[in-house]
Amino acid sequence: MKKMLLIVFALWLQCFSAPATNNLRLPDIRSLSMGGNGGAHSAFFNPSLLGMQAERTLRADYYSRYSLKELATLSSGFCYPNRILPVGLHVASFGYDEYRESLFRLSAGKRLNEAWALGVGVQYAVIQSEILESDATRISADIGITFRPVDNLSTGLSIINFPSVSLNEEGVDSKRIGAYLAELNANWNMMNGVLMTAGIAHCKETSLLASFGMEYLVTDDFHLRAGIRTSPFQPSLGTGYRLNGVMIDAVMIYHPVLGASLGLGLSYSF
């Protein structure tokens, strides 16, 4: 009974009390470890990063909020860089049998020259709810820009879910699956084995979000990561380990009210 009450409270806090909270659009586990700077590292947030990738990447990420499987997000994606038009495909699912959000996304990015890349994405999101006895669907678009003036410095601008249009809304507020977010990020490889990343973001409900993170390459195969994010203040810790060509990422994020959330990611580049 206590667990069910916690699920209801957390689901209400995540989905109903904050329409701008998008449970489907999470950065990959590596990005979450470094404060959630999705626009700097994740093509799921910034489609222009497809134009900067050299290898094809297949990945899957699982993120469990407050150690409750009912509030978990499972996402997967495939990024396919090529000479003509690099493309990416992503799918994501949040919730459980009685309440589920799903997303299907297609994106493309192109490197314009040595320094600039541009990308766009289109996604279709669905809410299926036995709790509310109704469904909702929404379609939206993203745009992303990456600027890399030198090898050790890059900046990225991503505008998520703008525009966003409801296709079917029967008693369900679908804005949370199409929540607007603008994010500006920067990466700096300050020395061998140390990456610093920072970002600011703006959404409808919160005027300004800030994030900061770092990654330290302990060995060629082992990474340590840490980060913070504001509104509310949430610190994060993570690791990454490469094993036989597969990258295994893990993260723990602490919420001041609801406690710890855990995530695990797997990726393979070829």
C-alpha cells in the first residue's frame, strides 16, 4: 500500500503537476551523469550531432525514477552517419500498463562545413491511460545547431518540440509529451582525459535551468562522471566502462524530496 501511494504521488508530481515535464525526452545515461546536458552529447536532443558523428551507434537506456519500475523510461535509438544524409531513429516508453507514454522519432543532421552542423527531428507521441479512461496524441518538431570552432571546444543549441500540435486530446492534457524546451550547451576538453560540460535551458514553467558536469577518463576503458542540475537542485554520479566494443554506462541522480533514481545504458559503435 505504501509503495502504491508513492507511485501515485510521484506520477502526479512527474506528469500532472508539471505539464512541461517530459518523461519521454531524456538524454542518454552518459549525459544524465553529467547534469543532463542532452544538447551537448545526445542526438535524441540535438539532431545536428548526427552530422558530427563518425560511427554508427546502436544504444538502449533504462532510467528508473526513485527505484520504481512503474515510473521508468526505456529508450533506444540507432544513429546512421553517411555521406549523403545522416539519420537517426529513436523510440521511448514511460509508465506501466495503466498509464503509458510512447514516442517515435525520426531525425536527420548534416555537417555544413568543418565547424557547423544543422539537424531537424520529427516525433509522434502518445498517451494511453486507463486511469483517465482516454488517450492523447501529439506531433512535434525539433531543430539543432552545433558549432565546433576548434577540436577541443563545441557548442550546441537545441529547440525541442517547437512547433507542437495535438492530434487527438480526449480529456487528457497532452502538453507534457510535447513540452517546449530551448537548451544551449558547451563542451570543453580542457586537458587529456578531462571533459567539462555546461548548459542553460528555458521552458514554459521554469524561466531558467542550469547544469554543469565533468567526465574523467581514468583508463582507456573506464570513465568517472559527475554533475549537477538546478530547479530543483539534483546532483548526479556516473561511470562508464567499455567491454569488447560495448559501452556500459550507469548513473545515480538524487532528488531532494523523492530520493535516488538509477539508470543503465548500453551502446555499440561500429
